[in-house]
Amino acid sequence: MIKQVVAAALAVVAGCAAPTPAPDARPAESARPPSVGAAPAAATATPGSGAAEVASAHRAEDAGAQEPPQDGGGRETTEAAAPPGPGAEPTAGAAASAAAPVSADNKILPALESKELTEQARALFDAVVKNEPALAEPFWFPKAPFIPLKDVKDPGKYWDNLHAAYVNDVKSMHRKRKSWEGAQFVGFVVGSKPKWVPPGDEVNKIGYYRSFHGKLKYEIDGKPASLDVHTIISWQGRWYITHLGDFKKR
């Protein structure tokens, strides 16, 4: 009798204990959390809801959704441009800032030899050879700075007179030879040592450097030759002609 009671008790205890799941047991599908990116379950329309309500729900979902840009479109980069490296080419702004400075007193002695001076002299030589004074304009003192520089009653008219003489001098130099065929430009040599002319010395309000009797050198028929350039003066680090011939003899 006692053995029967004990066996019954053990059977009850064994039936109440829950079985331990195996180590590889997996939770039921319904117990799994929704995976990332899974589409939400479609809303079920309740009885009596109209088609308008369903359409409205779909529009709300579409409005909240954001489509990723295609091929990078629609994205703007706001990264600041990196500064140029040590060997980078200067920008237009940097080139402008590196231009020759403007001096209020004009006390900048131009170089006695430079590419710019050579090109100016070449233009004068071409003007003489071709008898076309207009080609010599790059070497002539410009009118705009001449007006504030000279302390005369009518500096503009004075410039006109000097310029007319320059044109005539180019034509006169052309007539010095019957033919300029074969003439080759060689270069330009500044004449006398440049001298600083302070304001007031030559009816001028602004000072300048001045040099007399520069030489426009060329070759013709295998022989060296030259033309005399009477007066050049400086303006902001550049040489310009003010008298090609002797202006006082006119």
C-alpha cells in the first residue's frame, strides 16, 4: 500500500515539471521580433470605412517615406575647399595682388633691361621700318598720367603737341633710309644714367626718372646701326618716350 502511494506521488511530481527545451530549440515564428526593414503590416479597413479613408492612409504613408537619391543626385556637399599647396599655381586674385605697386611719388626706378622695355622698343622699330607711327604707341607716354604730372596751363594740349611731334619723328626716321629691307631689330640700350627729377624742376607736379639719348639698335646688310631716342622718363616703374627727336629745335 505504501509503495503505491509513493509511486503515485512521484507520477504527480513528474507530470507538473515543465520539460527543458533543447539547446537548439527556436522560438515560434509568432514570437520572433520583426526584422529591420520589414514592411509594416497593411492596415485592415474596418467595416463601414470608405475607399477615401483607405486612400488617405496610403497617401500619408507615401508622404512620410523618403526615397534615397539616385546616383548621388539631390545631395550637396558643403566641404570647404582645401587651401592650395606650396607648389600650386596662384589664383587670378593672387596674381593681381602681385602686380607692380603704385607709388604716389612715382619714385620707382625702372629696370634698364626688361622684356617689357624690349617689346616697347621692338614696336618702335617696326613703326619706323613700316612707316606706321601707330605701331609705336606702346613706347609713348600715355595721356592719362601725363595730365596730372605736368604743371602747365593746358597739359592735355601740351600732350597733343608732343604726340604730334612723335608721329612726325617716326616718319622722319623712316625717311633716313631709301630701303629698310632686311633690317633686323637687335635691342634697346638706355642712354645716360637715369636721374631723379623732383617736382617743380621741369614744370612737373610729380617727380620722375629721366634718361637722354637711348639707342634703338638694329642690323641691316650685316652691319650694326642705331637710332637715337632723345628722352625717356619713368612712370610707375616703366619707361616711356616723351621726345623721340629734339623737341627744342622745332
